[in-house]
Amino acid sequence: MKTLWGCLIFVAVPALFVVIFCGAYLRLATTVIGDFVSPDGMHDAVLMVRNGGAAAGFSTGVSLVRAHNPLARQIALLKSGDILVIDDNNGAVRWGDRGQLDVKIKWVSNTQLIIQYPARAHVFKQEASCQSITVRYVPL
């Protein structure tokens, strides 16, 4: 029984440190550029940029979270964008002072969101809907 607990602690403690370290790294490498709250105040489109380091560079993302929910917001900052992830397409698009691409977000109604982004950007992810919100993308 003692050996089982010893093995469990030997495996669980380092695994916990790895999870905490990776989460902290991802959170520190993510910068919020802007918050765009829906007209009814129920949803928040969070525009963020993630610094992937020397090998990956910057990516710009948009996540949709429930407004006034700090836990949902922190989770959104840890993972990649819910609805949009783009990058500069190997220098084809200029990025701003914090690594972000020129993305414009506008709520048309409580359930409709328009996201404009550079046409030459490389699109990794683009969801048409999320949490009963319809998203329309307009490459500029």
C-alpha cells in the first residue's frame, strides 16, 4: 500500500506542476486587445493575441464568452480562440505593436456578430456560430 501511494505521488505531483506551468505560460503569452460586449450585455467577444514564441510567432483570436463571468474569460485566455484564429501569413499582413492583426468586431444585434479581418491573413479557425450567436466574417 505504501508503494502504491509513493508511486502515485511520484507521478501525480510532477504532472500537476506541468499542468500549472503550461497554463501559466499560455496565460502570460496571451494579451487581451479588446472586449466587445453584446447590446444586451449577455455576451463578450474577446479579441486577443497570443505570442507563440520564436517558432510560432503571433496569432490573433476571438473568443465568445458569457459577459460578467471571470472564470469563462480566464478559460478563454488559456485556450485558442473559440470562433476565430488567424495569423500574419508569413508576413503578408502587418501586425500592430502588440502582435495583433487589424480585426474589427461589431455586434449587429444580441445574436449577430460581424468580424472583419485582413483578407491576406492565414485563417486557422473560423466558426459560423457559437453559443446561439451567429458570426459573419468579412475579409478586408
